[in-house]
Amino acid sequence: MKLKGLSEKELIQALRQEFRSDRENIILGIGDDAAVIRPGGKYQVLTKDLLIENTHFLAALHPADLLARKSLSVNLSDVAAMGCRPRYVLFGLGLPSGTDPVWIEEFMSGLKIAADEFDVSLVGGDVTQAERISISVTLLGEGDRFITRSGAQVGDRLYVSGTLGDAAYGLDLLRDHVKLGDGSQTDICLRAFLDPIPQVALGLALAQLAIPSAMIDVSDGLSVDLRHICEESGIGAEVYEDTLPLSEALMSLSPDPMRMALHGGEDYHLLFAVSEENAPLISKIQQSFGVKEIGRFIPGKEIYWINAAGLREILVPAGFQHFRKGKA
Amino acid sequence: MKLKGLSEKELIQALRQEFRSDRENIILGIGDDAAVIRPGGKYQVLTKDLLIENTHFLAALHPADLLARKSLSVNLSDVAAMGCRPRYVLFGLGLPSGTDPVWIEEFMSGLKIAADEFDVSLVGGDVTQAERISISVTLLGEGDRFITRSGAQVGDRLYVSGTLGDAAYGLDLLRDHVKLGDGSQTDICLRAFLDPIPQVALGLALAQLAIPSAMIDVSDGLSVDLRHICEESGIGAEVYEDTLPLSEALMSLSPDPMRMALHGGEDYHLLFAVSEENAPLISKIQQSFGVKEIGRFIPGKEIYWINAAGLREILVPAGFQHFRKGKA
């Protein structure tokens, strides 16, 4: 097993190669938003995320209840991106000795409220000592069908479930010590980062109507996550500047809202492909959920960015070092 | 939700209270070796463990391949303690930036070998940055039946699957910079700590024959883990010094082998209760697995220690601060 070089992507690629499985009840292994198994009649999706202080969150700036909620939400979002129903949670928590009991109380309250709200059951966990706060969440979901990243076809339309970039700007605000309650516009961005809303109901509705040909959640940024769909589906895409949904808050606050929207990450909106044939079905869900068409899948490998003037350039993901890659 | 005080046990107790679920397909929630759900025909068991550098392991002293293996083994041991078959693994890894690629390669090789050996499939995971190495493993198992901690009855016999205390002494050796290969006796103890063998085949055999009334794996030490069975079953127990299995290595090396065996932890042997009626069945598995009777369940709440001279004293778990509680 060769693992020279240490990028997260390469490591996951190596794992995927090494641990590829052809067992019949493993429907989908490493490399999508969640794994899919089929131990019985229904599909089960499995996902886990490890959130580590100073890599994924700043404990001093993230209210404990919202941190607990977000650690669940990012996993709910993965299950939503599979189009499945989240069901069971396992929670692991590493805490520095001497952690304020009030912090723990608030954290647990936030977890409880979020679990109730999304109708998932905490069935197990692990509490241990750590130098930095470490949060490990595993989520099991189930469904009669599921949507992968790999099914997009040339000609499919590209949709997103809401405004992009707010969370990335919210992190910038947080680093500048702007707090919740300081202003209604800043609150929108702060909340997008501190308390993202996983699109569980939308993911389920889309899968039940069998609308998307491919789906992912926007955790690493549009430019990165769209690339995941393109690579897995073996095609390219183009994104139109004039259709990209930006919040009024972001546009009024940020000096470069479009860069935030394209590369920022942490939005946890759903990004999905819909065939020409299925596109009319979108109207069925558009009354309940604000989804927006932002591009199209094309032949080739590249992702193009078509700006408002109609100029076409290759969309390069590398321009923005975002939080999850260890900027903090 | 009240969480004054910060002990791991109290926290888990609070979680258990707060997140109690009466959904019909959650068979067993927080508080055993693993959770049990029944989404389809079979039971599924879910367990997760978070292993954090300097709390659970010393990265500089633990060979990477054995560390990977152990992080899987401690979860396999939880599933074994439920009497179920381990099936699917999710792996989360937090790594400091600049981690030696050779270390990662060895770690992944160890993981691959262990997964193959125990016939489990790695279906997903997460690699991220962290200041300290953090390893988060989730394991799903399945079975037609499962064994909890809570079924022991007064009069049941107490069995253990192998020698105790080796791992705890192995940790002491490791701290004194004794290495694998330095000696055959020290190797036995070092290996018990660095590369414990989860008793998966034994757990399955016991459950298939429906032999144990209660079962747990010895991760925190006999005195602590036996207390878990007693508390969950609402009874007491007594343990006999002259039957407690100690390795020759431990007896020849340690100044206080009995203390290691009673309170040391990290052994990952199975500890289980068997009724008088089922006791003859033990002979069926005794040829394949070295299980030993070491005590008996009695009325009351206390756990007694009967020494070789026949003196009876209460077994207090608090005497030994072991590794998992953050001694390092």
C-alpha cells in the first residue's frame, strides 16, 4: 500500500482502492456522502464525521449548544445527500479535563433538541478525555432508494437548495469577534456557519420522487463538491454567475461574495443533477423548498464558470483555503 | 438537564436518562457494550470508540500498524461481548499536519490486515487534520441473538476467557521504554497491551449456544467491568484469588500481579455469567477456548474478593488509576 503525499483526497482514494469490497450486501463503499449496505430489505446508509477543535470549530467562539447541533447536522446533511431518512446516532466526545460542566450541559441540551427535531435516536456513544475537544458522530439512515454522486449525465441540469457563501463569511465574521445578536445581516451569515440547517426533508422528497440523477451536500464549497459529482459521473459542468443564489446579507457585507459562494464551503445545501426528462418534476417540490437551477452538465472533464458578461473560464477550486482544511 | 460533575460514568448515565428511547426497533440503547437495533429480521449491534493520543495511546511508543489494529480490536471486542458477528466498519482519523507518510502507510496496512483477519468491511470514513492523533471507529455487527450486561442471576458462575493484568503491565513496560523483541516474557505483556486479541469467535460461540446470562469485555479492569454486570443485573459477586488466571510472564515480571489483574484493564477478554443449568455447556467450548471459572454471583450489591487464605474483603475498583482514565 503506497501512501506518499498526505492530502485528504489522496488518502481517501487509497483507502477506497485498498478496501474495495465486492460483497453483495455492500451496495456502496468509501467515496460518497455515506456508505450503503443492505442487510435486510431496506438500504441502510452509514456516515461519520470527526470534528476537532481548531480544525473544524473554534470552541471559544461557537456556543456549545450550537456546536452539538452542528456536529449532528453535518452528518444529517450527508444522509440527506443520499436521499435517505436519518435514524440512529452514535456520539463520541473527547473533552479536556476541567471542562466547565455548564458547557457540557449546554452541549448535551443542544444535542437533545437537535436529535428530537430531526427525529433521530441517540443509541450509543463514548465519552473520554482529550487535550482538545473532539466530536465524533456516526449516523445511520435508511431508505427504499438512495442517490449517489455518480449518476449525472451530459445535459442534466444542476440545482442547489439555497444561498451559498453565507457560512464562509460567517466564519470570517466569527474570527473578527462579531457575535450573534450584533446585527440582523451578520446574524444570517453567523447562523449559516454556527447552525447550518441540513436539508433532510428536501433530500427525502427528491429521492422519493426519484428526481436527481446525482446528489451531494455542499460542505467543501461549490467548486469542490461539484467536482466530486463531475469526477464520479465522468463528465464536466458549467455554472452561471447570474443564477447563483446569494443572500442579501452576503452581498451587502462581503467585499467578494461570489468568491465566498464558489469556494467557501460549510453551507450544507444540497447540490444535485436533474435530467431534462425529470426537470418538470422540480416544480412539485419548488413550492416547499427553494431550489434554484445554476448550471448544466456537459461533455469533458472541466467545470466552467460563465460570468455575467458571458465569459467562460475554468473554475479552479484551489483559490480559497477554507476552514475544514485547517485554516484556523 | 443537569450535569454537575464530570465523570465519564455520570455523563453516560445522564445521556442514558436523557436520550432514553421507547421506539420499538431500538432494542437496547446507551449503556451496554453496544447498542442493538432491529431494522429488519436480524439484530444489529452498533458500537463506537474514540481513541485519542496521550489519553488512550502513546503514539511514539505504539507501532502504527498495531495502533490501527488495536483501534479496530477494541470495537470488535465490544461486538464480541454482545455475542454478535462484526460486519461493517467506519473509520475516522484525525492527523497532525506533517505526519510521516510512512506512519500512515503502516497504519493503513495494519488496518487492512486486521479487517481481513476479522472479516469486516471498511465501508466509510473521514480523514481530517488534528493537533493530536484521533482515531474514531464505528463498528456494526449483526446476530440472531445478543447478550447484555444485565441478565446475571444470583447463583450464576463467573467466567473469564483468559489471563488478566498482562496488558496493564505491558503499558508499564512501554512507559519504561521496553520494546517488542527485548524479551519473550516482556513481549507477552507488551503484546497484550499493544495488540490485544478480541474474542470474537468465543463471543459468537457463547451466544450461539445461548450459554451466558450476561457478558462484557474487560476493558476497564475486572473490578470495574464486573461491577458493570453487577449493577446492571442488580446483584453482587465474589471472585476467588486462587482461580484468577495470571500469566507466567506477569507473575515473573510484576511486583504486584494480582493488583494488575484486578484493576489493570485493557485486557479485552470476555467476562460472563453462566447459570448452574448452562454450566455443563461450557465444556463444549472449553476445548477451543481457554475459559476459566473465577467466581459466582451472590445476593446484594457488593463485589467480594476471597483471597487464597479464604479472607473475604470488598473489592474496591478505585485503587488503580489506569490508562484510559488519563493517567498518561
